[in-house]
Amino acid sequence: MFPDTRTAALEQLEAFLPRAGRAYASRRNHDTGPGTERTTSMLSPAIRRKLITEAEVCARVMATQGHAAAEKFIQEICWRTYWVGWLQQRPGVWARYREELAASQERVDLDRAPQRRYAAALAGETGIDAFDGWAKELVEAGWLHNHARMNFASIWIFTLQLPWQLGADFFYRHLLDACPASNTLSWRWVAGLQTAGKTYLANPESIRKMHPRFRLEAPLARTAIALPADDPGPPRGIRPAQQFDDGKRTGLFITTADLSLETEILPKLVAVAATSRIGGAPSPLKCAHAETALADGLARAAAHAQVEGERLDEENPIEAMRAWVAQHGLEQVVTGEAPVGPEAERLAALEAAGIPIVRVRRQWDDLAWPQASKGFFAFKAAIPRLLATV
């Protein structure tokens, strides 16, 4: 259901194309549950790690459906790009979230009532059938329909009265497609922080209509009072893209931020490597999916360069990278641009240690991210210019 190789992702894209137009627009918010035909492409985990790119997906969809028929699907693809670009210009929001996550966990641990609600929410034992079904599906499948995600977050925050940061962490650990930007900022939006004062209130009638397998007889919160506003600060702009030197001896470093770098124009490569495992604390299911995707990305890049792919020690990443650079006499290490999040922090640590990292930024991202300084509707005006480049 969720392709973990580039070949499988491309095949799934082709299979979905006939439904990417008006059929998607009319049914995209409907979710009939596990084991039934899905109304969405199920490509988001592959797109999140760039097994296939937003540009590739949009190009194929426009070629088969046309822009007008596929507008809703294309907008959903662009929402992920928008979130990434917005957070890229306000990295402090990610840092603040992680600080607040630790503080929220401490507060819940010290108070028995929210502690019980939190445990019930994680186990899918709240008595709210839709919420409980989604909690179990999240853990078992590593995925939820977007409409379910919004309602789950709303119930978590306003009905169960739990910290949004803990809910975002629950999603981040389990969702195969969760990235720091789309996951964190979507939860902020439901809570009324992303668009100041604008919350999302779960509606029982809408849930029953879009998710007909649930009866939803338990009462939900009838009001959604926005959480106290925070100041994300002004956008800082996007730093210029880095350029590699064709004349330097070059190695390619693969991370789960971009797993199809061999499709880009690169200098001659004499070595290709990836980490020994993905970072963070993902669920076993998410870890397995990401590891397979990482192995696929490394194998394709190594075959492209006609060298043997190597895995570097994640326990001692700086020392492992220094040894790899020295072994191959590398003068620059090209890698994919990693947006705000764990992968970017890993690259920053390598740069701080003197590793000559050069981040390759996709043209799509280079053009789109600066347009994400305000709300999505302002960003949407730039989508036609973005699509003209694919």
C-alpha cells in the first residue's frame, strides 16, 4: 500500500493517474477504512522522502489529466511543499515545539487525570469509536487519511484536553509520511496557533459522512477555543542554494531527506554512502519502511555512480564521515538539501565538524520555498509558475 522503493512508487503513481482528476476531487475527503479501496494516492510516504518528487508527480498528473481536472490533487501535493517552505523560514517554531514537547510530557506525568486520558488516547481506548479506530489504524498501518488526521487532532486537543505537542509526537513517531513541517504545523493549525485564532472543531455529522464505519455516539467538544497565541517571528528568507564544484573529487551522501538524487545533475562521483540507520525514535513499522527506502536509494545512487555503496556508523557519525572522506580523498560531499528537522541537524553537525558538505536543492524547492512566507492562499498564486517548470 505504501511503496518503499522508487520503482514501486512510480508504478503506484501510474496506477493512480486515472483517478487523479475529477474522481479525486469528488471523493478525496471520504475514507472507508482499512482493507477498502482508497480515495487518495497513498504516495505521501514516498514523496516525503523523495523516492519520487513533487515535480515528477505533478508532471505526470498534468500530462494525463490536465491542470484544471487535477487542480485539487496538485494543491494537496503543494500543501506539503508550502509547509516545508514556511518552516524553513521560521526554524524557531520547530525548536520551540521540541522544547514544549518535553515540558508537556513532564506536566502530564505529574498529573494523574491527564495521564489516564493520555494513556487511553495512545491505546485507542477513549470510548470515542472514531478516535479509537484511528489510533489503532495509525499504529498498525502507519497512516491516516488527512480528514481523519484533522478530526483526530481536534478531539485530542479540545475533547480530551491533551497537549497538542504530545499528539504531534504520536503522529510523528508512527506516520510513515510525517515530516517536521507538515506534521507540526498541521497540529498548530488545528489548535489555532498557525492561523492565529482559527481552530478546527471536529464535527460529528461530518465524521459520520466521510467515515461511515463509525457511529460516533460519544459526545465531542462543542467549542474549540484557540490556544494562547505565540509569535513565530518574521520569515527570515531562504538562504541561497549551494553549488558544487565539478572539478573536485566528490562523494555522495544519501539521507532519508532525498532518496533519488541520482536523477539530478551531479558531478562525477567516486564514492557513495548513507548512514547505517535512520535517526530519531520511529515506530518499528516506520523504521522498517524508511530503512528499506534508504537501502533502495543507496543502491540506485551507487549503481548510477558505478561504485559500491557504503553504510556509515550512525553511532559515531562525525568520525565515520571523516574516515570515509579520508579513505576516498574527497574534496566535497554532495547531499540532498534537508529541510528543518533531524536530517538538517545531522548535516549541520557534520558541517560544524569541518566536513565539506554541499547541499543540492531541487529546483522545485528553490522556487517554491520563498513563496511560503505568508498563508497558503498567497502561496497558491505561485503554483502555476511552479508547474511551468516541471
